[in-house]
Amino acid sequence: MNSQVIRKNNVSRPQNVALAHDFLLTYGGAERVFTALVEIFPSAPIYTLLADPKIVARYFPDRDIRVSWLSRLPKFLKKRYRLFLPFFPVAAESFDLRDFDLVISSSGAWSKGIVTRLNTLHIAYLHSPMRYAWDYHNQYLNELGAYGKFQILTRLLLSYLRVWDRQAAERPDVLLVNSKFTQARVNKYYRRESDVVYPGALELYEKTKPFSSGISEKRTHFLVVSRLTRSKKVAYVVEAFNKLGFSLIIVGEGPERAALEKLANRNIRFVGFVPDSELANLYAGARAVIFPAEEDFGMVAAEALSFGAPVIAYEYGGIREIVISEKTGELFQAQTPEVIAEATRRFLEREGQYDEEMMKQSVAHLTKENFQNGIRSAVEKLLGKIE
């Protein structure tokens, strides 16, 4: 059993703490946030549905990682883990958390649904309500491809997941969210109140700032940083830049990479996942960062602004809390190649007029320290209610 001490304002209370995160299979924005959460509780075990040993070794070395029974699947099946969607709720509920007084989950879908004993406190940090079960179930069905033949069964599955997700959201004692946009969605779908604790989006800038002398100051390319899945709408950016002809660098991996590379012209370069030092260099050398997806927060947009790179983004979701139109970037209203190209042309008309200092100041509050203090404050507030 792990003994943790939570401190804020010189108050200390020992707690047996566990942490939970949906998956540790890739390292994106949600995992960056989770890493900051993990730092607060250096001895807490981490529960997750599935984990990639390479991700664990690189980002969570020497941590006690406890993986669900899904880890016993054959290796070739684990690569296709999304086929086991109906079993994710059961896997999340199967964790044995009876030894812990406090559980903090980081959830985009599943971890908020963990089952705890009566006296165990549970704080859930929500990156988003389950998107394909609520806002985008029709879009999800359209993107199933070959599985579209089984749309009736899939609709039944999504109906089941909506019921489970609604019930699972009742289990935590406290809900924390990453933006006001997520807060509104939580209120609509779960009928619950939540508190906003913005992620620490400046960690990359803060980490690489001491080495900024080696970072390029010449802005030569446009940039996309994203998981390469259909929902991220990167294909529309590729089509737009095929016509515009400007240099575009795409950072990230995912199942759509091969198709995107086949679609792209020679002015577009795919670099996969890159180390933080290289990513910082790419941000610092970007004329603008293209952000075509709807996100509940928008970690990449905030990171871009911290490096003084304007953002060209789809005007929906948490991005409204990050980008100021015509001052720190440009916003567009439809996810199509033509509209993205038009937004890029508007950017070109104003290029050089965006205030770099305003960009950096607009995200100055999104520090890891502020995020961690927000988590500590939520823990203290919850503990205070039960005393």
C-alpha cells in the first residue's frame, strides 16, 4: 500500500492514492496532462486498460503500472484493440481498488467508470465526454468503413455505451474538466457540475526554453501536430496545401498515415513522432500551425502560441478559449480543404502583423504548476467536505 502526502497551504493529510488513465499506448496531449498529474503522486500505482511497454519505459519509468485483463490478449489482437470496444467498460470496472482512500482518474471515456468502495474518494479529470457515444455517433458510423455493414449492431452498441457512460459519470465524487467547452458538454450529457482546471500546455516550452539558443528563429513552414486518424481531419489540410503549394510538415503517427502520404504532394513532409527538442524547433520555425479538428481543449494550439507561432484553427470547441481571431491567429467555420485554404490566405495577408508577445501572454496561465495546484486544491476541497 502506498502512502502519499498531499500538501497545500501547509496542510498535510496522508492518503493511499491510486491513479488511472484510459490507455498508455501513445503519447499525446492527454498523456502529457497525465504525466503532470503523476508527478504530484510519485508513489501512486497507475491503473490503465492497456499499455505499450515502450511508452511506459520512456515516460513512466520505475512506476507501478497495473494493466487490465485485456493485456492477456494475444499480441496480434492488442494491435487491433479498438475491436474490443464492448469490453472496455467491463475492463475499467474490474480494477481492484479496495486498498485506496483516494483515486484520481484521467479519462476521455473509460477511467471515470472505475468502481470504488463506499469510503474511497474519486476525482475524475475529464478530457471529454465519450465523443463517439454522444456528439459524433453518426460521424463515427460513417467512418467505420468495412464495419459499416454492421451498422445496426453498432448503433445498438453505441446506445449501450451512452447508458454506461451516463451511469459511469455518476460514480466520481468530483468532476474536473479541461475547458469551459468540456464543462458545458458535461452539464448537458451528464447533468453534473464540474470545475475547470486548465492543462499545463506550456510544459514543452518551459522544458526547452533553457536550450532556446539552439532553436531556429526563421519561420519557413506550416505545421500540423496530430494523431493521424480520420477524426483529426488532417486529410483536408493535405488537400488544401496540395493546391497552395507551401511547405507543410506533419508531426504524428496513426492509422491514416499511409493514406495521407499517398494523397500528399512533394511540398508536404511527414516526420512521425519526434522528440521534444525537435518538436520545439518545428514550432519555433513555423509560420503558422494548422489545427483542423474540433477538440475539447486544444493542447497543440496552446503549445504553438507559447512559441510565438500563430494558429489557423477550426472555430469550434475549446479553441475559442485559446485563439483570438486576427490577433493570435485565424479561425475558420467549416472543415473543408477550400475553407482551410481561404483561412490560410487570410493569414498570409496579415503575416508579420500578429503580436508574438500577445500570443505568449494569451497562454501564460497554462502552466504545469497552475494545473498541479488546481488538482491539489480539488483534493483539499474534497477532503475538507468529509471532515
